[in-house]
Amino acid sequence: MKIGIASDHRGVALKSRLAQLLQSMDFEVHDLGPFEAQSVDYPDYAARVAREVSTGAVDRGILICGTGLGMCITANKFAGVRAVTCQDSVTAQYSRAHNDANVICLSADQLSDQLADQVVRMWLKTEFDGGRHARRVQRIGELEREEAERIHGS
Ligand code: RB5
């Protein structure tokens, strides 16, 4: 599985640690920056990962900022991206099982290293349940296309 990962300045330390963890678990990791703690704007880094998920260049994305919230708002602007912010393993599990989330956004300020690892491990190992949830996820995609058509025309 290919995973894109990026952060803003507040998430840069957690990002490097998670990128190493994922590599040690044999995932193919695209670390899309930043690589130093200088202040950056989170939308630019969310876009790097979200675009790779949207085009299929990677299978999943991980984004980290102070709260995880700005990253999530930005990532969900990209076609086909289902981004979630998770603060615990339970929501990480449900976001995969019920929502087929393909991007997870984490709070560098709120999560300890240990909890961040737990959340990411749970999120990566949980499969989508399909069934009735597939209909609902499909509906999200239909609404996304309907809105794009309403705004831009066909
Ligand atoms: C940066 O100060 C902060 O706003 C950012 O890391 C994030 O929490 C935004 O949602």
C-alpha cells in the first residue's frame, strides 16, 4: 500500500516519526513535506496529499497539523477524498469500517506519540465493511459529482 504523508510546522516531528514507523512496516511512503519546522500554511500541504489520493498516486493519506482540523477541511475539497480527523482508535476504526475514509488527519497537539501510533495502526489495518455502508459512501460520491456539475456545468 502506498501512503502519502504531510504536515504543517506543528506536525513536522510527528510526521517524521510516523513516516519512519510506516516504512518499518513495509508501506511505501511518499513524504510530501515539510522537512523543517519553519512556519508553513497547512492548506498547501493538505493539497499535496489530497491530490495524490484523488489521482490514485497513493492509496491513503495521513495529514498532521496542530488540531487536524484545517488539514481535514482542505483535503475534503478534492474529488474522491474522504478525510476524517480522529483522536482515538475507535473513531479511526469506524472511519474505515463505515466511511471508507482514505485520508486521516491527526492533531499533533492532542495526541501522544503512543496514541498517534495506535490510531494510525488501527486505521491502516481496518477494512471497509461494505454492505449498507457501500451505498452511503457511493451516495457521498454522487453528491460530490452533482455539486460539481451544478457549479461548473457538465
Ligand atoms: C497553525 O497555527 C494551526 O492553525 C494549524 O496547525 C492547524 O491546527 C489548523 O487547523
